[in-house]
Amino acid sequence: MRKWIEMRSFEAFDTRGYRTVAAREGYDRWAATYEDTVEDSMDLALLARLEVDWADVGAAADLGCGTGRTGRWLAGRGVGEIDGVDLSPGMLETARARGVYRSLREAEVAGTGLDSAAYDLVVSCLVDEHLADIRPLYEEAARLAVPGARFALVGFHPHFIIASGMPTHFDDAESGEAVAIETHVHLLSDHVAAGLGAGLKLAALHERVVDDEFLALKPKWERFRGHPISFAFLWSRTP
């Protein structure tokens, strides 16, 4: 299964040419304004479309938890115990202030240090585009999940990344400079190969397009009307 995944560099599609930094540095610098930038309509709205009985989830692992937006959303739907992992101390500080996590730790999403077979749900939102290889993320999710558990992965759609030529980026709070965070392109077929290769079973796939609701939040994106902007995979851990 591994040989089916081709690595694609975003440099071939980049139309912005922003100075690029690694994910840890970028999210540390973005942490103070992240909540003002990322819209729930991009990722959390897709989580809501997944057929998961959230209130029946005993323990969840939030990989790449960032400022805790996903953790807050999960807690609001009855998820009892949530452990978060992120590589940015700045983002973790904000997540900790929310008070919804059982534990938080600084670690890579592909090497969390969390206990094996300990979670009914594993979630990862807006993370995969920062990974050169997504297979270790899927393998880690499979390791953490109990048999029958779900893995929900929401991402920045590769079609939009390519069509817009726009990396994940933020405006530096001090200089005002637009700074890109290292971005990679993973096709949906790459995700399918990675998930199946990790022993997971595909349960659902949803895609979010740029529509009237989204354009009300991002009116400058009118030229992208109808383009897919994000996606959500739901996987299950086979017994």
C-alpha cells in the first residue's frame, strides 16, 4: 500500500511566494490571532455531518489540538475525557485555558506518546497538510484506537490548495507580514491508501464547498465559488 502514495511538493502550485516557516514556529506565532482567522464553517461544520454518537464516546484523542477549538466542540457534545496533543507550546497554552482537556502534551501527531488502544475516538483537524507523509498519522491513529473506534480526520482540501496556489498562512502580529506555514499536497486517494494501509475501514467521506454561507465569511473568495474547500474522512478501527 505504501508504494501507491506519491509525495507532491506544494512549491509547484505556490502563487503567493510567502516566506515559509515550519509548523511549530508558525503556529506559535499565530496562536494569539488564530481564533480570529479560522472559521468553524471550514472544519467543525464537517465534523457535525459525521454519523458519530458523540455522547457515547468515553475517551477521545485530539491530535493537533491547536487552541482547543475541536476539544471545546467535542466537550459541548458530551465527549467525556479528551487528551490533546500539539507541537506548538503557544497553541497548547490557549487550549489549556479552555479547561476541557483531561491532559495536554507537546508532541508530534505521528508520535504522541499516548497509550495504545485507549480511545473510542481519534480526531485530527487541519493538520495533514503540514505533514510531508500522512501515513504515520494514520498509523498512530490506528494504534491509539480501541477495536471499533472511529478516526475523524478533517483537512484543507487538496483541490483548493492547488487551485488557489495558497498555502496555510497568517499575518504576523508584529510586522504584518504574510507568513506561510509549510504546506504539502495530499490527494484524497493518498488518504484512502494511508487509511487502508493502517488497517482502518472507510466509513464516510464528506466535502465542503465554497457556497453563499462561506462567502459571507470570505467574500474575497467569490472566484472560488463551488470549489471544495475542506473534507472529512470517517474511519473505523477494525476488530
